[in-house]
Amino acid sequence: MAKVLILDQSKSMRNTLRERLEFEGFSTEAAEDEEAASTMCEKIPFDVILSDRGCKIPDAGIPFIVLSAEASIDSAVEAVRNGAQDYLTKPIDMNRLLQSIHRTIDNPAPAPACAPAAAPARRSRRSRNMHTEQIIGTSPQMEHVRQLIDKVAPCEARVLITGENGTGKELVARWLHAKSSRAAAPFVEVNCAAIPSELIESELFGHEKGAFTSAIKQRKGKFEQADGGTLFLDEIGEMPVELQAKLLRVLESGEFIKIGETRPTRVDVRLIAATNRDLEKEIAAGNFREDLYFRLSVFRIQLPALSQRREDVAEYARYFVGQFAAKMGKRIETIDDAYIAALERHTWHGNVRELRNVVERSLIMADGERLSADTLSPEFRAGAGAPPDSLALDALERHHILKVLEYAKGNKTEAARLLGIGIATLYRKLESYGVK
């Protein structure tokens, strides 16, 4: 579970952020000043700090995101130049904040020079382990995906990965890099949907010292960071049209001009892009450049939805059971056929990501060494055998919710996250059970 430190002078802001982040599955702590934050950083290995612009960040080598009431480009650029991973303005867009947190944890930028050596060590461990996750599935569709990866990985061709959310586009990109001649060089990921529009050009291409008011030092952009390796542009369909033209020029020439510079910088980068959008429709709507689309899609890999390869569900389930059982200290020897059958009937609109969450909740409910259909929520068990009785389902739901709440040690936001329901819904149900 990722650990987040919230550093803000406002108690209401600290409480609001803690409640939402804990609901999303993060472990949080809060501090109102640098002294308290520094003490916590000495005891807890935080993955990221969320800091109000008016607070001083502890010198602990931990990636941080700045939250500010000031919507100033100069302030945003200054924060990023001083080491911030992102700059978000208040009132906070929670979806954007969550994207930024995940991006920071998964692919933190190099720490400021003043940071201790311990911080890069964590990133090195992540880098060494980034290819260990398997591409699961023996269906013809997934065998085809593996074949495509093997064919195109050794080449320098640009690859466009398409598919629904939760199908594993980032994982495929990492395997393309791992199987290429660039495997020993950097793999740099950029989520185009998570970068503020006022910062995206500097984020990609960098800038020179003195290029603008707050440019107190030179900064390398993502293209330069990925030199010799692979640059992965996730959610490419979200890139602003005005930046698409600049990206196109880089792809055509291999050169770009930093902000504040007059001479071009040349890089050797292999580009991989991914999107869940239909880019041809976006082109027709005027939201995406056709010439850029052709440049990006030299080779295309379409990832199938989980509903199109139900024969892979059982393999995914067993894989995730092994993962979560190890984390929870449980030993599962048997997975009932009824459990697998219930999973295979499901539609899986959230694809593999949804399946992973369902298995995690099942492991919480499991007792002993056997994983049965009883560990699934009522909507999965309905239809597993005889037509369900409504009163029986109510009782099963109550048992399920209370057991998850017990596992979460009474933390209602964490319980709601694990259950996949809103916090208000959980409170209503607990009230109906007579639980406060």
C-alpha cells in the first residue's frame, strides 16, 4: 500500500485529502508544518508528499506534488523547477490528483540535488523489477499479442498500443522495451492526461536557465531523459492539439528546441504510444492530427478486452490469488470450480484491473486453505446455482460488508474501497445493520 504524506496548514484540507486518499487505498499521514513532517519522514518511508505551496518540504529525498491556491504559470514552473513532480491548483480536481500520484509513484523523476542518496535507491529497485510482471493468458488473442511483441520489439519502429482501460497497455510497452536492444537504457513514461497544459511543453522538451522568470536552472525534458532508450506516451489521445504539431516535428527530425534555446537538441529515442480512444474518430472530430497518427502507428497492437477472452480469466484469478495470499500471509491450496465459474460469467467492464480487485476482496473474505464462491460479493454468486433468495442475499451482503470492515480494522474509507462502493453507500448500509 502506497504511503502519502499530506503537508498543509489547513486542517480541513488535510482531513478532506486523507478521507479521499484512504478511500482510494492509500495509507496517509498528515502534518501542518515542516517540523512535524520531517519527524514523520524519519519514521515512515513515504512514497510521495502532497504539499501546500506555502509549506517547506522536508529534505528527505521524497518525490512531492505542490498544491496551490495560486493559478500562476510562473509559480507552477518555479515549483517544478525546484523538484516538484506536479503542480495542481485548489480547489483540487481529485481525479487529476490521483493520476498525478500514481504517475509519481510509478515513474518518479530524478530527485533534486540536495536529496539524500537513499531516494534514488528506491527508484533503482523499481527499475530492476519493472519487467517482472507477467503477460498472462493462453487464449489465441494473447498468444497473438505475444507474437506481435516478439516481432516488433527488436525493431526501431514506433508502436501504437490500443485497448480499453485496464487491459494492460503499459505492461506491453514495458515488455517492448525489455525485449529490445535498448533494454539497458531508460524507459521513461509520460501520462499525457496527467500533465497540466501549461507545463507539458517544458515537461517533454525541457528549458534553459533564464528562459522565463522562474527558470533558475536548466531542466531536461522527458525526451532528453529517455535518450538512448524508450519514451512511452500514455493516453496520447489526451495531448493538446497545439503540442501535437511540436511532437510531429520531433518525430520527423529527431530534434527539438528547448524553451529559451535557439539551437536544436538531437536525441535517439524509440517512441511507444498508447490510447483507449478511437483516434480515427478523434481525427474526424478535429481533436487529433492525422499526420501524427500515421507517424505513431507504424506498428499497432490492439489489446483485447477480458470479455473477449474468457478462457484467460481462470489463469488471471490464480495468478492474483498467489499474489494476494503471499501479501496477506494466507495459504490457499484449493480454488473451487464454482468460484472460477462465477468469474467467467462476469462481463468485466473494468477488464483485468477489475478482476484483480475482485480477487483481492475474495482473499480478505477467505478462511482456511480453500477459496470458495462464498467469498465473492452477492452479485457474483447470484446465478451460481439455484435461484437466490432475496433475504439470503441480504444476509450474505451484510456478512460480506462486516467482514471487510473487520479486515480494514474499522476504517470505513478503506472498507468502501475494497468493497467497490461509495463511502455514503457504506454508511447507509451500516446504519441499516445498526452499526455505527
